[in-house]
Amino acid sequence: MFYAEPLGAMQLSAICKAKGHQTKLVVLSRESILPALKEFQPDIIGYSVMSADEELFEEADLSVRKFIEDSGKPIIRIMGGPHPTYFPEVLEKFGLDAIVRGDGDNALSVLLDRIEAGSKDFSGIPNTMSPDSPDFQSEVVTDMDSLPYNDRSLIYDYDPEFLKVGIRSFLTQRGCPYKCTYCFNHTFNEMFIKGKGVPLLRRCSVDRLIAEIKDVVARYPVVRFIRFSDDVFVIRKDAWLEEFSEKYAKEIGLPFYCLLRPNGLHQDVLELLAKAGCKSICASTESGVEEVRRVVLKRKMPAEVIIDGFARARKLGINIHANSIGVVVVILRRIRFTKDIKNNNMLIVKYSNNFDIDKIKNIFNKKNIDYEVRNINIDKDMKNNEIVYYLIYKNINNFEKIVNDVSKLSGVNSVKLLHSETNLFI
């Protein structure tokens, strides 16, 4: 059911319990909210919502409102998570009592106090908006050591089978300095960090982290692997990493997994991670095409940096893997390519960087062939320093001679002729 424990919900549950309240988890993708409403009789419902799940929560909220109407029990409905953070109009759309944008730790604590006191005045609470208090005062939690340990009973009571997985997740810091276009962090930084005098990266101390891991290992055996869920666990070698590598190895000694950027796979960083006990790293490339990484995803990482970083990790005995989302962009570009070849004939040419494309154009012009030149950036071969172009043309009577003439040009590495009825991937 869960790839990793839902750390956000567990953190908020810990805050509630620290103030003497009870909590219960409902997973809407797995069950209806109605049984929990009837059994638990909540005073507050907190929705943690990603934008892709809005419809799921909208349906659940209809059930909640009907339950309130039928039972006469007042329930405060509050939404947090990425969706209300970036789409605050959901406050009005759902008719909620409040939304929390960004860090909800301190906001929830104050909300609980106000609600317990019988007040629905949510004004002046950081990161909180309500129908009567639409003004937004941003805040981030800077003292990570001040937060309580995550309430793991929230998930383990819900699904005891999850204990058997043997992997326990921890978050050591919040924040990310990068501007990957597919991620929320750059927008978050504009809303909550930039110009506000707060640190971009907020990290707990090594001692605080070690203490929580020890607590979890003792209370929830058997722990076989630790997963650090930070967006980027390490950016560069620093005093925190040096202290962590010493203390984690001596006091915890369990293998662990973390996330890094490929351009952060420096030798000194990897050596400290290996020393600490790191056995697995995910360093996402997001696309195997440099142009897609650089232009579309804003991840300026040449292939050599990625390849060399992965090699360094493996030499130190760290298993390393990547994933990719950039393939979506590649597919979209290939869709255009597929549509072109469906309706036209093509001459596909691979040539070196210093080749002059006008030489091919001259051959077509001399024979009065109607054509259009397009660059397939997605097929750039960085290793061989080749560029791929395709020329769309209507009719060529002696196409074999055209291919022969183009092939003879200095700098041309390969030529392929595709007809409209030819399979694209031959």
C-alpha cells in the first residue's frame, strides 16, 4: 500500500498526540471514509491532498458533509498538502473551514488550541487561510529539532503488515535549492523563502536524527534498512555529513538508502556515505537526452558527469540507480516525427557537429526538390558528437542517387531513406 511511510501525516499526528488528542488514518484510495466517521466520531478532519487526487477527496468530502448534516455533529474540515499550497482556490471550491499552505506543523498546533477553546477564528495563524481570514502569512519551520518524533503507530496500527517490510523512513531536512521544472520546490522557495530571511535548507542535528532512529529501532523491530526521504540528502561535503558518517556508523550501523543528484556524486561525498553504511542511492537522470535535461527540465548535467558519478559510487560498493520522467518529452517529440513520416517521405541524416547542412540543401535545390529540414534534437548522440536531421520531401524520382550523393559528403556519417509506409523504428 505504501512505498514508504507517509512522513507528513505521521508528523502531524505526533503534534496532535503531544497535545493530548487522538488520531486515526484513513486511506481514501483503499476505503470509504464513512466507517471511520461513524466509529471514530472526529471533531476535526484533515485532508492531505496532492492535486492529482483532488477528485478523490472531493467525493470523500461530500460524504463528510452529508454525515455532518445527518448526524448534526459539527466537524471542522481542514486541507493541507501540495494542492491547497499552490491552488488556494480550493478553500472556496470545497467550502472548507480552513486550508494550510506549506509547513503545517506550527499552524496545526495553534489551530488545535483555537478549536479546543471553541473558537473558529483562524486569523493570524501562519500559513492558514479561512473564509473569514483570507490573508496569508507565510512561515517555514526552521528548528527541525523542535519537532516531535514521527508517530509511526498511525501507519502501523492501520496496517500492521507494514512492520514486516523492515524499512523505516526518516527526513533529515526540508528544502531544495534546485529549479527542476517538474518539481514544486522552486515555486515553494519563491513563496516561503526568497526575501524572507529564512534558510533555504533546514536540517535537524545529527544527534537528534540518531536519537530518533534508535527510538524507532527499539520500538518497531525488526529494522533491516533505513531510508532517508530528503529530496536531496547531500549537496556537498560539509560538517554535518562528516559528523553523520562517524556517528551513524558507530551508533546505528544499519545499511541505508538516500537520494542524490548525479552532479552531487563527488568522490569526497561518496566516500563519507560509504563509510557511514550507504548501500543504495537513487540519482535520477530524468532523461537520457542532455538537451531535454538542460532545456526542458532545467537539470544542467552533461552525460559525462552522470556516467562518472555512477562509476565512482559503484567502485565504493554502493548500488546506484536512476529513474526517468523526461521520456514523456521524448514521446511528444516522436509523436510529431511519427505524424510527419505518416504523411511524407524522409531522408534521415546523421552528421558530425562541424558539418554544413547547406551542402545537403544544395543537392535538393539543384534537383528542384520541394523539402523541409527539421532537427531531431532528441536523437543527438553525445558520445559520437553527432547531430540528426530529417528532410521531409514529397517526390524524388531517382532517390537512390540522392542518397548516394548525400552519403559522399564529407562529415556525413549515415543516411537513411524512409517512405511514408515504412515503420518508424527500422
